[in-house]
Amino acid sequence: MNNKQILGDLSLDLKRVAMGYNRGSIRMAERFFEEALKRRDEIDRKKVKPYLIKFIQDMGDIKNREKGKAAEDALMYSVIFQNASQSTNS
């Protein structure tokens, strides 16, 4: 699987995390967060741009934040990774 596809899948998982926290479905959010962490580990970090590395590393802290902030951050990371997955030069 290539990085673009992994980033796209990671984006979807994080979007589901955001929706779960926003709806109050903490178990669902935590389950998709675990999936997102697995996807994060599949990324070949040597082949992504440096700014994405920082976001990839920082997303691990989402679960430790207040639920409203966690939902916002998960959605933000989701958009960043979605854009990177669709970029022609990432």
C-alpha cells in the first residue's frame, strides 16, 4: 500500500474519531483512534514531506485531550492528511 492511500485511510479514521467524540460516543472514537494509530505506523516516513512528519507524531496526543478539543484536533488532522493524500507532490 502506498503512502497516499495510507494517508487517505488515516484521514477517514480521524474523521470518525472526531465524529465519535462530537456525538459523545467515546468507545467508537477510541476504537477508530486505535485504527488510526495502526495506520500511522504503516506510513513510510522517509517518503513524506517534513511538515507531515510533525503532524504524524503529534496526532498521538489526541486521546489525552479534553473531548471537545480532541474532536477539533482529530478533524484538523483529518483534513491535513486528506489534502496530503490528494496532493500530486507529497
